[in-house]
Amino acid sequence: MEVNFSLNEIDAAAKKLLTDAGDYKVFAFHGDMGAGKTTFIHALCEAMNITDVVTSPTFSIINQYKTREGQAVYHMDLYRIKDENEAINAGVEDCLFSGHRCLVEWPEKAPGVFPDETLHIYITSIDDKTRKLKYNL
């Protein structure tokens, strides 16, 4: 599935991804620096009714949010992770196999810790205002 969207259409693109993803719990976001991964995850969190303030976990590695229904959602940024052992020591694997929804930026930093049923999502910049979202279900 490929979806092009502008910042004005990001909420609709996030809702479409959630609908398409069905039972997937782990979402791995691939894309260059500045492609819009964190911005898209923020829209995804709004679509999931997250009540907490959504911020980038670049330094904390893992942020935990709650939905209005009280369900946990993990947002992870593995950019600063050196390898899979460091990811495991940081608790990434525990989150990925918790059964809760996980939104992960820079998954290529620790590819071996992800469950088989991970939805890999690729975000690319088309121009200053447009992004392409690509995923295979």
C-alpha cells in the first residue's frame, strides 16, 4: 500500500494506516532523518486517542503513553542504540513482546529484536510538503 499525503492530510493517512493494520501491534518506521517519522507517529497517537503529551524519545529511548481507554502504547527511537544487545538492555524487546502497540523509529538499528509480525512502514519525502507512506500487509 502506498499513500502520499501532505501535512494537511496527515491525520487521514494515520487513520488509514490504523484501519489497514488491523491486529498488528508493532509498527517499525523506516526513513531518512527529517522524513517525518516522529510527525507521523504524533498523528498516529492522536488517532489512537493518546491522552499524554507525545514527544520524541530520542534520549529516553522509550516513552510510554496511555490511551483514553487506559491501554499502554510504547514509542521508541532506536537512533542512539549501538546494537541489539543495547536495545535488549534498554527494555526494547520487553516492550515489543508486551502485546501492547509499539511505534518504533530507526528499527534498522536492532533488526533482530523485532517479532515476525511487525508491520514495516517506509516514509519518504517527495518534496517539502509531501510524504509517501509505504507498507505491505
